[in-house]
Amino acid sequence: MSEDPPGPLQPRDSTAPAARASDHDRELAAETVRAAVADGRVDFPELDERLSAIYQARTQAELTAATADLVPAADAKPLTLRTKSGFLRRTGNWSAPAEIVADVDSGSVKLDFTRATMQRREVVVRATAKAGRVVLVVPHGWAVVMDDVSSGAGRVPNKVGGDPVTAPHVVRVEGTVGAGVIKARYPRRRLIDWLLRRQRPGS
């Protein structure tokens, strides 16, 4: 007695799992809403509603839903930082456009994205370091891609890496290094954090 032929194969569920939101992602979304309050696009009752939705959000999609109408329709003009022998910084709370130009002769430029408000998921940094330094500091979980940086006698250390497909934010670096350095790293641990960790029982 022959067996019944197998039925048609059922297609696999190819739906990708929703990307999870981190505490940092929620804080960035909250900063976007607070900025909208400052320029009059959101009133205080709506602020409470949006912040409640943001801090309860578990996925990137839920954060996007809470802030989608507050993101500028067009990116702000590129941020340009040029110095011959000086020291330029963007740290603390600042708004990072989709494109940044960092041009250094013998000085340094530091871009610290740890508390930055991102206008887009990805930002392109066009960097030139003749004999100086361009330093990028990003939160844990982000991705930095430096494949399009060419170097002469300089260095291009990427201490971050990460997966640009799954990371919540991506920094793509393009440019050239003469005898200087273009470097990406995570924030350094503060001395007080290191001391507190040592004092924890069982640490």
C-alpha cells in the first residue's frame, strides 16, 4: 500500500523580529520631544503623553511612532568643522545632522555622540586628518563603518565595529588620513565609576 504524497510545503514566516529599543534610544526620543516643546510644536499635555509612550516603548517601531512627525522633513545642512591647529568639540547634548565634515591639519576634532540627538538613523562623517586627529565616540550598541577611509602613514583604528544592519544607529566614515589618526571608540569609563565597581561586593 503506497503512502499518500506529502502536502504542499508551507512558506516559512520570514517576518524579522522587531528591533528592541535600548534605554539610550528612549532618551534620544525623549530629547526629540522636549526640543519640539521648546520650539512650540508640542504643548505640555502632549509632552506628557508622548513621554509616557516613549518610556513604555519596547521596540524601535514604537519609538518611531511617538516621534515620526517631529523629525524634520529634510536634513539640516551639514555640520562643518575645520581647524589647522586648534581643538574643536561636539559633546554633551547636541543635534547631529545626517552629514558631518571634519577637516583637520594638525589639531583635533572630537565628535561625541553619547548624548547627541540623531536626525537620522545613519550619519556620514567625511573626515580628513593630515597630521591631526578625528575622534568619534559612540554609545555601546552602535556601529561604525570605516571601510571608505584611505590612509598614508596614518592610522585608522576602529574600536567599535558593530553590525550596521541591526545597530540602532550607524556612523559611516569616509575620507583620508595622511600622518594623522581617525579613530572610533566607546566612551571611557569615568574614575568614579571604576572605583564604585571595585567597591561592590563580589565584583
